[in-house]
Amino acid sequence: MLIPHPLLGLRDAQEFTYLGDASLIHRPDGMAENAAETFFDYVYLRDNPAGVHRELWFHEQGDRSWLVVTRDTTTHEILGAELARDVALAAKGGAQ
Amino acid sequence: MSRLSGGLIDRSQRLSFTFDGKSYSGHPGDTLASALLANDVRLMGRSFKYHRPRGVVSSGSEEPNALVELRSGARQEPNTRATMAELYDGLIANSQNRVGSLAFDLLAVNDLASPFFAAGFYYKTFMWPKAFWEKLYEPMIRKAAGLGSLTKLADPDDYDKGFLHCDLLVIGGGAAGLAAALTAARAGARVILADEDFRLGGRLMAETHTLNDAPAGDWIAALEAEFDALPNLRVMRRTTVFGAFDHGIYGAVERVSDHLATPGKAVRQTLWRITAKRIVLAAGATERHIPFANNDRPGVMLSGAMRTYANRYAVSPANRVAIFTNGDDGHRTALDLMAKGVEIAGVIDTRTEAKALGKYPLFAGAVVSNAKGRLGLKSLEITRDGTSHWIEAGALGVSGGWNPNVHLASHHRGRPVWDEASLAFLPGTDLPPGMVVAGAAAGRGTTHGALTSGAEAAVAALGAIGITAALPDLPRAEDAPQAQSAFWHVPGKARAWVDFQNDVTVKDVKLARQENMVPVEHLKRWTTLGMATDQGKTANVTALAVMAELTGKTIPQTGTTIFRPPYTGVSLAVLGGGDTGAHFRPRRLTPTHEWAKSQGAVFVEVGQWMRAQYFPRKGETTWRETVDREVLATRAGVGLCDVTTLGKVDVQGADAGEFLNRIYANAMASLKVGMVRYGLMLREDGHAYDDGTCARLAEDHYVVTTTTAQAGPVYRHMEFARQCLWPELDVQLISTTDAWAQISVAGPNARMLLERIVDGFDISNEGFPFMACAELTVCNGLRARLFRISFSGELAYEIAVPARYGAALMGRMVEVGADLGATPYGTEALGVLRIEKGHAAGNELNGQTTAQMLGMGKMVSTKKDSIGAVMSRREGMVAETRTLVGLMPVDATEPVTAGSHLFDEGAAQKTETDLGWITSACYSPHLASGIGLGFLANGKDRIGQVVIAANPLQGQSVRMRVVSPHFVDPEGGRLRD
Amino acid sequence: MTDLAPMTALGGSLARAQSFGALAIAENADLALASLAQRRGAAQPVPMGLALPGPGLWHAGNGMAAFWTGPGQWMIEAPGRAAEDFAGAVKQAAPECSVTEQTDAFVAFEIASSAGAAPILSLLAKLVNIDAAGFGPGSATRTGLEHMSVFVIRRAEDRLAVIGMRSAAGSIWHALESAAARLQGE
């Protein structure tokens, strides 16, 4: 597969290591009251869609950026890729 | 010699070859198959199950029968298609799958037992009596399995791989592919044209159609001259594009020197990974045959192949041939062979309305219903309106229609679509992205159709990526529609073969239907039809047409099986990419590697690293002797060990401390500048992940160490935390594992030794206490880092210098420390020392253990959030009773085996009574006994008790005393001296 | 000056060099390297007057060179200065950045062609999955080479650099040597 790296253009998937569901970016607050429940969900529960999936790829043999790649798991069509850092910052309420 | 006139062979040269020990000759341009036919050899092999005599059926890569063992010795290659083996001088080939000679195969007795080998027989036989399986049936089946045999000698050849990028990949160099490549190359696009054959032209070389009223070869030669001059076009002959992968990535194998007697300096084959923006699939079509009784006699072949042999290879399989056809195409063979002086016994056409296209006997509305001639066709039975008679012929060309080669178009699970008008499966609409199909592969099989569709496909493909291409002037060519009828097989009682290679007959298809193996994927696996090395290229469509008939369904309703790469077989050697032996994967050497080698060290693989395992001295006869000496010397004087391989990550930034607080379970932000702290990392699920040290060199500068094995994963994990979890923190990371040579200096004389190399820096116990760190210089000005940390439990340090000085530093320390007993030690002694001290390492952090089990439960801070902290407090984790203990055999002569499981004495040993396991073990020269570390249920409360260490695989059951894991210096006094 | 003798990445006292027809491969043992990473909120630095390039790029100036290695991160090269504390010098020039010594983290091989770009392009095709069409002079990227991670820099039409893990120097040399020797034989 070819991953459309937002800064470097199309790169072969062989340069990357795959992690999984991009929901891993949204780590719960470990000091909160309900941490036990929220962490159980975070560590163990996953949607496993046959279709469009947002997932984390690490450009290990490249620039070592983590990317959030939107990929259709049934056709392997890749609809887009962003720097995970940008996705994470946006989720936390804007770039810093 | 049945050699005809013309052909693309070079008669000025003779090539000698042998087949089954007999000598023959042929010409450059011949394949082994054409040369054998030219020498009147029709018997080329024995079939898989029934060992029936077989001859060549095709002239291409779809060949099911003529599989030989090519070459001898280490290069012997089984299952080589004689149709693809280019003839060279000195070629040696042998037939396979026979006991005795090809003409007198003893295993032909299988043919008599054929009712027992019907479809699915292995699901129904070899089951009783049960005891016979291991000793009789399985060995028998293994012996009978497969076709050819392997030499078991190492492959002496080199293989290579490479990467290509293009705008347009044209797969197939026949009429359509040539037109496409010409169109695209002239437009300035970057083009790759690949064909599996050693010549370009495809079926243009097999037919007698003219282009602009001249031989097709003239046009091909002109194109090749133009191609040679175009720098943007890469022509790859002998190259099979075997698979269509994601996003325009295609795999191809270039057979660089398969056609030579030996490769010489060249590689044998190259694996190419081609990334193409657009693709034109011009893979042509494969002919199908028509099953009838005994249709597998040597001499019965595809009619199109008979034409290829006559026109391209100037050979006829016999002096008198017949044709069996269900359409106009078979008549072409009669015309072409007649034109070369071959006698036509007759054309048997299934269509009652068929007309002869030349002066040969025609049997319209008739079928071939039987064939005689076990070792070579002698006669054929022709049946019409219930009446039969026999005619003599030495070969029969069978024309059942043509199947477009839709394989690569279907590699992304696309399904081809049945076209009733052309009686063929055409590529569907769900093609791999970026692919266009042209020529016979798209059902445009006339010469004009192929040329035009090829050029048009190139224009369309390039247009989609913004390159404008013009249609070239294409030569005038025939465009005759080929009438045909839907006639799939001749019904009858005797066996009629569908899949020649796996010996599957129409009867087998019927049996599958009877046994309710009806869906085509079941039909395939039940009968093994289409599962041989040819993947049923000449059989699949016929089989499903027969199944459709039997079930009363239509062909499209019956459907096709899934097409998967590779299109034709790919050698494992070329898939390996070229490097074998020591270079199979990268090797990482430490900075002191050459020095250690010069000291006679024995090395061990630790992942990709080579590490010195131990340093034998003269007179030492066993590794244990050496290791014992190294261990004793370190605790008595000072030992030196290269520990560069442990991962080092440089962590900087205003929020570096806060970041480390979040990835370590224990507190790290509170670490003072100039100090080092042990650090434990957890996985988010609460298990122990990795451990190491964290040194604070400055306010905003830390160095984190990891275990050797986890260096890569931990770095990835840290980048994940930095970029994905806490991108708002100001922290930067970079690996420095290789940058610094790091040497452990351990033992009571360690400080004295270091004082001799450190440049005027106070490393007294007060000036540089336990767990201190500093940047300083050594050996007259070389920048270095010193860490007072201990894995061995002794007074110990780790000294780091830029890697290029590592070897020199090691040598210097051995030299200046000679009187202090300076002793190099390797990974074995390193392991003994840390086990004696009770330090956890990789074996104890195997992913199944927790901080609590390691005795570090309190280290997991509750005052801050860190990765894994929350989940480490789960009920099940907290309720875990197994803790780290030391173990010593009650009888010191007994071994301690890591991996042994622990049980109470007298307990039945099973999962429910399992109390834990031994993680690490070694011989301790200090205790003169084997010792081990392990996890034991309620271990802390069982110190002094005896448990059993069970190793049932090797029949061991050893009584162990539970002791403290700190075998040596349990108070830790030496560390702080 | 220390009296400890340095060793090259390939384990010798002299840098290795070998020719394969039009291609010459030489170990660049005197190349200093320092990684420079931008900190939060800081402006992009111009260390010692060297402008730092964007993604996929390399350029030289003032006796040094720099190539982009990641968002906010660059590698600074200083030919001939491996014996110095080059990272220290860079840190002095850009004190607000995170600077890390990398000289001995890597082995650098310089590849020169005596026949223009063609041999360089042929070599690239055998080694790495980089589309040479988009990799003209001034390009730099990190990619995979025989299961290893390397930086590849197109210093000029006829010059290439391959920079990889120092510990794997032998494996990298073997890969370069094998590919170059085969091309020579073709």
C-alpha cells in the first residue's frame, strides 16, 4: 500500500509500523474517579469496521511521525492521512 | 524429424541436449518442448495420480503435462514446464513422476486402481486401521506426493531485487501490449513493458496474419528498434508480472539467466517491485480443450498450440494430424499446417452447419469420442448421429474456445463477467484501481481489435493522469469474427480429462455434484481441479461449464473461483530478495567487536546484534570454566563489559521531566540533575513493559536506557506518547544507542581503575555517590559520560564515549587495570552476575508479569497518572500472589532449568496446582550451585520451604529450596562503597 | 587532545573506499553530525547562518549542510569535523533548541559517479524504493534499505550519500557493494 504522508507525499507502507484504531489518541484521565471503567474501554474495546477506519501508522523507516490514516479496510483505498499530533491537538482544543 | 519450413529458429546453429539420458539436437529459438517434438518425442511425462503417459498440451506458461526436472546437481529444478525452458547447448532434462522409465512406469498400476482414487478419495480412505496411519499410510503418501523431486543441495546462484516506478505498466507484449507501449512511450510517459516470453510479439508469432500485408515479424522488428532508442521506455523480456497488489504496486520476476547454461557473473532472477500510476493489462487469452474419452493421449494438444509449433517453431507433432473444434478457430490450424505440407486427416467440427475453409476432409456435426495410442496417439474415434468410425492420426489439435487471461484483473477479488456472445469470462468492472484491460484479455482478440484496443487503452490510461497521448498509425490487420458454439465436453462412459495436471476427469466433477460439493470453491477443493502448478489455466472454465450442465444452472450462475497471486509459480529464492546465509538479515556490531574478536571472544546473536558471550583463555576447555572465571574475577577485582546494545534515548525540552513522569510508573520529574534513577515502564494494560535507567544530565536533558530487545519498541512507544497522547508538552526525543559506546566497569576495584582514566574529576564515594552521573572527559580530553549504576550488585559504573573510541577505551582500561585484575566479560557472565544479585531482566519482564510480582508494586506512583498505572490496580492484578523469589536445588548437583514450573511436593502436576515458574537460571561459582529466579505463589512467605521444579519435557523433577532472590550481598553494601 | 585512537564504523583505522566501474563508494569517517530539534514556541533557528530546509530537502552552505528529518527536526552535517564536539558548537549557535550529538550514531557512505546521473539512478533502483524522478539534487529522505533504516541524500546529479546506523555499517556496506558490483557486471 502507499500511504499519502501529509509532508512527504506517497510512501510505501513497508516504511511504516501499524498500531491500530486511532481512538488510542484519546487517552482518558488516569486521576479521574471513573478511571477504572474508562481505561477498561480504552484498552480493550474496539470497533472493528468492515469499511472506513481511522488508524495509527508510525513512519518508522521515515520521519518517525505518527499518522492518522483513513482507510477502507475492505478495499484498502486510503482516503487521507494527517499528522497524529495535529489530530491530538485539535481534540484537546486547538494547536499550541 | 518433423521439422517444417520457416519459423523463428536459427538453423545455422545446433544445440545439443539430453532428455532421459538420450541425446538430441535443436536450434536457438526452440523451447525444450518444440525441440522434443522436432525429434519425434511425444511422450514427456506421467500424470500425477494415475501415472498415465502424457505429452505436451500447450506452447506456453499454462502447460499442465510436460513438466520436467531441468538441469542436474545443485541447479536441478523440478516441475519445469518444457514449453518455457529455452533451449541452450548442453541442456539436461529428465522426466519426473515415474518409477522405472517413462515408457515403463511401474506406478502405472495406479491407473488400474483408479476407482479408488476418485475425487475426494483422501477424505474417504487411509483412515482404518488407525494404527496404520503413522507407519504405513503417511510415509506412502509422502513418497507419492508431488511431481518432481528436490536436490536438497544448496542453491549456488545469486538473486536480486529492485524497485521501479512508472507512469504506465503494460503487462503483455503481444499486439495489444505493443500498441499500448508504443502509444504511451511516444507521448513521453515513463513506460514499462513486460512479457513472460523471451521475444516480444505474443500470438503475432504464432499466427500467419499479416500486418500491412507483410509478415508480423517486420512490424515487431521496427517497433523494437524504435523502443531501443526511447529512454523513457523499459522493455522487460522474460519477465512475468505475477501479482496486482494495492495502490498500483505490482510484483514481477525477471528471469535474468534461466536461459543460460550457468549464470556466470549474472544473477539468476530479479524480483521487481513496480509502482505504477496506471496499468494496461494485455495478457492475452488461453485456449480451452474439449474433454472426451481418453483425451490425454500424448499427441492430443490445444489446436492453437499446434499452430504455434508449426508457425513459430517450424515443427509438427506428427506427419498426419486431425483437428477437433467447436468453432472457426480450429480450421485455422488445418490451413496453417496444410500450408507447411502436413497431412490433415480431418477437421471434426461439432457444428452441423460448419463449412471447410480449405481442401481438407471435414466431419461436420461430429465429435471425437475416443483416442487410442497409450504411448502416443494412433487413432481417433469419430461419432456422428450415433455412428462411429476410426481414423488414423499422430496428433490431434483441440479447439474449445479461448479464455481471456483475467487473472491480474481479478486479484483484488474482482469477479469476471460471463459474456454469452463470446462464450468467455471477460474482466468485470471491479478492476484493481488504475487498470485498463486491452486485447484478447478484454475479449478483443482479433489482430485489429488487439492493436486498436491496446492503443486506446494507453490513451485513456495516460489521460487519467494528465498526459495527452495520440493514437499511432497502426498497421492494417485482420478483424475476422470467429464463430463458435457452446460445446463443452463429449458425454460418455470412459474417463474424460478436464484438469490434466491433477488428473481430474468429468466423472470426478459428477461425483462432486453427487456428493453435494457443488459451489465452485467446493468443487475445486473436493476434486483438486485447478490446484496444481498450472492453477487450472486450461481446465477451470470447462469444469464449471460441466458443473453448470449437471446442476441445470447457467455458467454465470455457477461462477468462478477466486484468483490469487502469483499468476505462475515464483521461486522462494527470488522472493527472498537475494541475500542468504550470514547476510540474510542485518547484523549489528558493538564498538568493541573487532577488539573482542582479537581477544578470542565467542559471540552470540542477540536479536540483530552480535555480542561477546565469553572470552576463553588458553587452557580453558569449557565455556563454563571461562564464565565462572569471569564472574569470580569481576566480584574479586574488576570486570569490563560492552553494554552499548541497550537502547539509549536522548530526552530534552522544558517538559522533559513531566513527560518522563507520565511514561514511567515511578516518579521521575523529581530526579535531581547529576543523578540516575531506575525506571519501570508499564504497558497501558498494567503489565510490566520495560525497565532501565533514567539519567538527568541537565535541567532539560535526560538519557533514558531500555533493554536491548525493546530498544526499538520503547522508542516507538515514547514517540507515540509524545505525538499522540501529550503533543502539548515541550519534549524532543532522539535515539543515541549507536552514538555512544558504553562499557560497564564493575567490581571492588572499579573506582581505582576509573581514576586512572578520568581527567581530574572527583569520583570518590562522596564526590560521586551511588546513582550519580556526569559529563566529563577521559584519556586526556575525550568527552565522556559516567553513570554510577550497577547491574551486578558490585561497586559499578558505566562509562560512555563516542562510539569510534569505544574499542580504544576498552583496550586502555584492560591495559591500565591489569594489576587490578581487569577482566573482560561477556553476556554469560553478565547474566550470572545479575541473577546472583536478583536483578530482573527480560525473562522477568516477559509481558505476563506485573510490578507487584517483581516486588516493585509500591514503585507505581498513585500520586500521578502514568501509562499503565490505572490498569495495574485492577482486582485481578492486585490479587496476584506470585512474587519473585530465588531458588536453589536442595541437592547442589542437580540442575536448575529455566522454564520449569513450580509445584508443591507430592502435588499432582497440572494447571490447577501450578504455583509459578522459573524465569532465569545459571550456575553460580560463588555458591557452587545452580541458582534460579522465578515467580512463586506467596513466595515471600515461603522462604526456606521446598518446592518441586518440574520439566516434564526432559523428565526432570528437582527439589528446590525457596530463598531470597539476592544471593550475593543481600544488604547491598558493595553498591554504596 | 586524547591519545585514544578512533576506529571507523567498518572497524578499521582508515576509511574504506572502493570503485565499481563508474561508481566509487567511500566511507566518510570525518563527517560530524548533530541533530537539532525545535522547541515549543521557538522560532525556526538559522544555526551558524545555515538555513534549515523543508520536508524532503537538503542543502549546503558555510562549510556545513542540513537535511530535514522530521517535523521541527533536522540533521546538521559538518564535513571533516568528526573529532570535534560539533554538537556543542551547534548548541552554542542555537541554545534555545534541543541538540544531540549524532556523529557516531551513523556511518556515512559517499557514492560518486564518473558517468553522470545514470549509474546513480541504476543503483538507487536496486537499493531503495524511491522514485528517482522526484529525487533530484537537494533531496534527502529516510527510507528502508535491506531491512535497515537509512538516510539517502542526492548531493548532486552524480553524487549520493547513504547514511545509516553505525552498528550496521558492515551490512550497509555489503548491500552497497553487492548492488554496485552487479551493476558493474551488467
